[in-house]
Amino acid sequence: MTNADERVARVREVRRRLVREGPPRVRDHERDFETVSVPEHHGDQLRDLLISERAEKVVEIGLAYAGSALAIGEALLTVDAPSPRHVVIDPFQEREYADVGWELLCSAGLDSIARLLPTPSSIALPRLLGEGFVADAAFVDGSHRFHEVFVDLYFLRKIVRPGGLVVIDDDWWPSVHTAVRYYERNTGWTVIPGAFPGAPVGVGPGGEPGARCTAYRLPDPPFEPSFQDFHAF
């Protein structure tokens, strides 16, 4: 077994243990881990999607119990690119989650490629943009308020490379889906069909069944829409 294989195996074991036993600590909310965390099969689908894209740099909004972060880390180590980077943004990791998600990432050895930004995404994303950070993909599972999701996507549109991916968790929530809908209708984002197969888990803004996770591809080349061509969303 190569060193790369050993690193991937270590992450997989932490993922399996998290699913089997749950996190070492949880917030005082009923079934908080099960409610907050991305289900294991969605984590597997996210991992496989990033591997198929040969993603090397990923930005993630929301860490919590690290379910999705571990899946992303597994993907980055599997791709085995020269300079993998995983930027995780979560202002509540210490205050709300007692750093349990970050500790799980460290126990999987992913702190070697991951960076935690404990600030609101509305502050962290502009800073990343100013640093010249370019991501191949983003995973969004932060605030579900419409205006905050909209701002996250505004900056991710500038950070994720042309043709890259933005994956949305809880896309079936009306506030989340409506924010994404603007970018889909006005800036050329397209759904990647079949990225997250399975039965819908919610009801979208129009009453239609909605998916837990949806992957969108950014246009290549990017473009700025004319204000005269605005499409209501």
C-alpha cells in the first residue's frame, strides 16, 4: 500500500466511524448530528463527483460535524494532485460545535491540506477572492437565509474557475433554491443531471419535489448578463 493509499484509508476509517458511532460531542438538539450532517450516501456521491472532476482545490461553507468535509478530503487525496487545498469556512465551529468537526478532520490527517476560516462567509469569501484563490469546486451548506446564500453564491461565482462546480446542500429549501435560481436563470449555471441520484427529500418553492444536494456547472467562458436581459426568479 502506498503512502497515498494509506492516507485515503485513514480518512475512510474516520468517515465510517463517524457514521457508525456519531461524533464525540453533539449540540443539545434532538438528533442534531443526523439533521445537520449530509447523509453518508450523499457524501459518497459528492466524493465521486469531485474525483471525476479531478478537483484539486475546494472551498466549503459550513463544517459542523465534518461529514461532507471528510468526503471532500477523501476525494482530494484520491485525486492525488500536487497541491490539494480545502478551505473550510465556519464561524460557529468553536462556539456551537466545540471544534468537533475540525478535530475529526485532524484525526483523519486532513489538516495537512485543509484550512479553517472561523469567520462569516460574507467576510471570508471576499478575502479569498482578494488573495487570488481559485477553486475547482465549492460545497455550500452554510446559512439558509436567502440573502446570505445569495451573497455566498455571488462570491463563489468569482472564486470557482470557469466550468467548475458549485454543489448546494438543502437545495429543496425555498430560500436556498430561490437564491440559486437567480444564477441559473441569469448567469448560465446549469444543473448536472444524475450527480446526486435518489429519491427527493423535500418540496421546492413551487411545490415540486426537491433534492437534498444539487450540483451546478459554471459556464465556460463566464459572462456578465445585461441588466436588460434580467429573468425573474
